[in-house]
Amino acid sequence: MKLLGVLIFGMLLSLNVSATYFVGYGKADITPTNSEALASCMGGYGSLFFRCGSSEILDAISVRAFSVSDLDTHALYIVVDTVGLGDTLMAEVRNGITQATFNLVKPEYIHLAATHTHAGPDLQGLWGGVSVEYRQRIVSEMVRAGIEAIQYTSPGILKVGTTEIPVTNRRGWNEVDNSLRVLYFEPFLDKYFRPITLINASAHPTILDETNLGYSAGYVNALRKVVEAGTEGNAIFINGIVGDATPSVDAADYAAVSEYGAMLGNKALEANYSADIVYGDFQMVSTSVTHPVSNTGFVQLQHTGHLDVNLAPDNTISAPLAYFKFGNKVEGLHWPGEALTRLGLPLLDRLIASHKLFFGLTDASYGYFLPIDEFLQVPGRTTEENANLDPMIGDAAKAAMISLLSEE
């Protein structure tokens, strides 16, 4: 089957079918077992060890991988139902895939992201981390899902659609990213391969509050289920400009989580039905910004071994950034944490494609990125400032991204 797919793809390329891409999908279940949960902590709320030892499961925690390539560019996305990913863990996953593919898949091709659910395992260590055994299983399953997405691929047509969803800005600004974008892949070998939908939206997965002790992918679980049922395919979710965008809901219970996710799933299906075919070259470029970390809490957690972050001896951090495009209809950005609206939207406005994607918490989970003119400017709210590495890192990362875009 894999050989047949490669042969057909080669024939299509020889005919210069510029709407053709090669796409694959992989999935793994990483829901904690009872023993794993008892020895681990959930991430997203509270202080160190605040939510540890719970074995309650509301819905499955998973890893999903999406591989996309054309003649000269390849990208593998691996997304985990967790609030954020640690640097060492991501390095282990990249090394595992590189070794398993005999160095054919380079580490720089591999992009790892978190859905940002606040009811998943803590894979950064910020809230207490997970057990050694559970962590090892998660790394292994991430590697396996990534390899599956690379191996079982099909040529097909990529489509893109954009719609709107109900979100609000929790810091009180009128601006918010209310777009839901989909990349929808229709395989030519539909006898063997199922359609794939990648959903990108900005809505903080925090409908369940800090009193929740049940593991859950949050609204993302219901979103993916609705899309998979509607397309008879596979779904993967990557969060967007999520720093201050929150779901517009009237309750904070699991019923509200499911209802909101199902609504977003139906929105994604609507966007699929009206999606445009994407033509043209797939391209990606990257850069990084090195910046000092002044938040003493983060520095202390890293120095004591609780926080999985690559901090240099001089307490600086290197945050990765990337830009990608599919022809002239799709442009997108990778962001290494939670961008706030007034930082992220101006960057999207610089893109000229009709469909603009923003992949947050991708390749790093470095907290909130605020514009400096918003720092400590919202009365009664400092959550984002407290979980920020340095007041100037937002503007520094924005400048680095603008520099990258100006080169394209």
C-alpha cells in the first residue's frame, strides 16, 4: 500500500499537478492508567503539587500526528493533550524519530505542540510533573504516532477554510481572534486512507476550573469527535492566539465543555464544506529569539529541576519561531507559547494570504507573551504577567518574527 502511494504520487508530480500534497496521520492513546495517575500531577492550575494523585478520567488523552510534504519541504506535527511540553521531552521525541528513521527525518522537520488543555498531564514539571514510567510511555507513544504519520501517507488534495466562533477576551479588550481555520486533506487513495482535518482556533481550553480533578482533553475532545464523525476521517487540533481568548460559555461543567466542543466541531465541518483547493509550493522557514528570563519563580523552578526548560547559564532562553505557506492561499506562524491578542493579531495582519493560521505553543511552551504596552495595564488581572518570562520577551519575539517575514 505504501509503495502504491509513492508510485501514484510520483506520477502526479511528473504531470505537474500543483494541487497535490503527500499527507499522513498517526494517533496514540496516552490516557494515564490508575497507577500512572496516582503517581502524577495534572497541569494548568494552581501551584506545585496542587492537583496530584487523581485517577479520575473524563475522556481520553491522546497524541495526534500530521505529516505533510511536497517535492522539497516536509513537516511533521505531533500534538499532545497537555497544557505544555518540556524542552527535554521534545528533544527525546525528536531524537527517537530521527533514530527510528535512520536519520531520514531530521529533528528540524519535527514540530511538537500542546492542545493546552488544563486537564491533562503536566509534561513541563511546573505543577509537579508525571511519574518516570508515565513520561517514558508518553515519549514512546509520541515517537510511534509520528512514525505512523510518516509511514502511512497518501497523495491527495489539500483544502482550506475559515469561519468564526464565539470567544471573548478575558482581559477586557474588544479585540480577540475569533477565527477557526481548517486544513482539510482529501486522499486520492480513499480506499485505504481516510480524510484528515487540522483545526486551528483560539479559545483557551479552561471551561473546567481548578476544582476539576478528572483528566480530559477539554472541549477539544468533543470537537475532534464531531469532525471525525462528519468526515469519516481523522482530526487534529492546534491552538491559536490563545493567551487571552476564552470560550463564550454560560457554565463551567463538563456538559458545557462537550457542548462548546461539539459546536466548534460543527463549525469546522461547515468550513470543510466550503473550503478552497490549495495550489502551490509548501515552504517553511524558521528563526529564534534569545532573551533574558527575569521571572525569578521560573528561574528557581528550573534550577531546582522542577521545570523542563533549556535555560542557559546566563539565564537566557532561545525561543523558536517559524513561518510557513502553501501556495498563495495559506500562510501561518509557529509561536513558542501563549500569545496575547494584541501581539498575535498584528502579526497575522502582516500576512497577505486569504487564510491565516497561528500555531501557538508550538516547539516551546514558554508562558505568556504580552505586548509591553499591555504589561500590568489591566486592573485586577496579573495572571498573564505572573506567568511571563520577561516583560520585553513579547515585543522581542514579535520583532524577530517581523524580521523573518520581511525576508520572505
